[in-house]
Amino acid sequence: MQSRFHVAIIMDGNGRWGQRRGLSRSEGHLAGAEAVRRTVEAAPNFGVTALTLFAFSSANWRRPEGEVNALMALLRDYLLSDGPKLVESGVRLHMLGRRDRLPPELADQVAQVEAASAANAKLTVRIALDYSSREAIAQAAVTLGRAASLDAFDAIIDAGQGCGPVDLMIRTGGEKRLSDFLLWECAYAELWFTERMWPEFEASDLADAVCDFRRRERTFGAVPAAEPCAA
Ligand code: FPP
């Protein structure tokens, strides 16, 4: 089994899940936080070493103020309640995205859990907040300021708002798009989509996605290993 296995998830469908049950969209997000807990706990059992979760895109600021505030409060509460448990269980937490537009209490909470978990190595959990992949790429281009190799781009994106290549990208909620999430890092990612709404996501769904991933042959543009190489 590969030593590094990076899974990224677009956690879509909280709002619809809530509305279909006569609940508010924010209650859907609350149920989504439970699915985050289940997934973080289960991930190491499937060989996952890094898990990157799309919690709030830069485009999500366009949502109604009440929903945005509820999401920010939920994220802060999650870090407050689960931060110490994550640290204790060997999880390293890191945030991707802009910090300057987050509510200060949330930004402080993120920084605290990041600092407390910095030495952990069992699983790296990255939470993308106020994140835009195109912005991260554009920022890297500005930083480089010149024509540069792909390796130089890799390094500079990683040093900024990047997270290294994604192996498996999961999206729940039935949509089949990347929505400005890890566009650079998904260059060779395997994609897995499910109709299930994020609050319904269980460890067994992660198992299905990982099993499917393991069956795929990844050639990164080369030919499959077993095929003779015709010159
Ligand atoms: C997209 O689904 C989801 C979000 C914008 C929020 C994701 C947030 C969580 C899962 C909450 C907790 C996160 C952590 C890290 C504790 P949507 O609400 O747009 O759903 P819809 O497509 O049904 O409208």
C-alpha cells in the first residue's frame, strides 16, 4: 500500500439534506459536522494519511448572512469541542485559505489547534476555509513573477495555499464538478462522486470510494505497467 494517500472531499448537500427534512440549511450544516467527525475518525483505517475538506469556499460569502454566520459559528464550535480530541488522537490540523476575512475568534481558534497539533503525524486534516484554488494559483504566479517550471509552481503553491497532489477526490451531493477546489493539486486525482448528501456520508461510503480507487490503474500519462512499450 502506498505510504502517502491524500483524499480530498467536497462536502456537498448539507442544505438540501436539511430542507428535505423540514429543517433549516444551517441544521443541515450541523449534521454535516457529524459526518466530518465520522470521516476523520475512519480515515486512518483506510490508509488515508491526509484528508482535505472543503468547508467554505471564497464564493460562499455570497450566501445569506444568517447562513454564513451560522457556518462560522459551527466551525468555531467544532474546533473548540473537537480540537483537544484531535490533538490527543494524533491528528495534525491545518487550514487552507484566506484568514484575514474570517471572524477573529475563528481565526484564533484555528491558529491554536494548528499550533497544538503541529507535531502530530497520524493523519493530517486540512480544512479549506475562504479558499479559492484559482486565487491560490494566481497568487503563486504573482509570487514567482516570471516564467517558471512546474516544479517551481508546485513548491510555491504548496508553500502558500496548497496541499500537495490529491490521490482521490470525493464529492457528495450528486454534483460532478470541482468548484474551484484544489484545481492544481487534482491534476492526476481519481474522481469519485456519490448522490448521497454529505450528512449521510458514513465510513462505509469512504470504504467504497477507497476500494474503487484501489481498482483503478494510475498511469500519470504513461502506459499501464503490464503493456509492452512500443517504441
Ligand atoms: C456545501 O453544501 C457545504 C458547505 C458550504 C459547508 C460545509 C460545512 C460543513 C460540512 C460543516 C462542518 C465542517 C467542519 C469542518 C466541521 P451545501 O450546504 O451548499 O448544500 P446544498 O448543495 O444542498 O445547498
